[in-house]
Amino acid sequence: MPGISMHTELELLVRLGLSPREALAAATNNFAIQFGWNELGQIAPGRRADILVVDSDPTANIWNARRITGIVMDGNVVDRNALLTLRK
């Protein structure tokens, strides 16, 4: 599943010596710059609006990136609970 290991990768980058802010940049804007993906990596006009909303500051502690309270994809709020619930 895409993205499933993102939190582990962020935590490993911090263990290897990056600050939480540097690890987040490596996973977002720096990654987009490296591959020339100009519509990704930053919250700015003209960019895709994919946003992960958390309830604590991940730059203070990278574990806070796991405290997800909301998701916005392509400018639309995603019902995270519906995604996590299996339909029978």
C-alpha cells in the first residue's frame, strides 16, 4: 500500500541524525525538487492540495506525524474513518 512505510522512514531519518524538520523536508519539498515535480512539495498557489493534518507539531517530535486528524487530497477532505473501515 503506498505510503504505509512513510512514518517509519521519517523516524529512521531522525534516528540517523536529521532533525524532524529536515526529515519532513526530505519527504516533501526536497523530494519534489529532486524529481522536478513542481506541483508537489509545498502548500502554495498552483500546487496540488494534498495535506496531512496532525494534532501535534511533527517538527518538535517526528512521532507526532502519526497523530493524524485529517486528510485533504486534491483539495477535497477525505473521510479517513471510511477509508479505515472494511466494507462487507
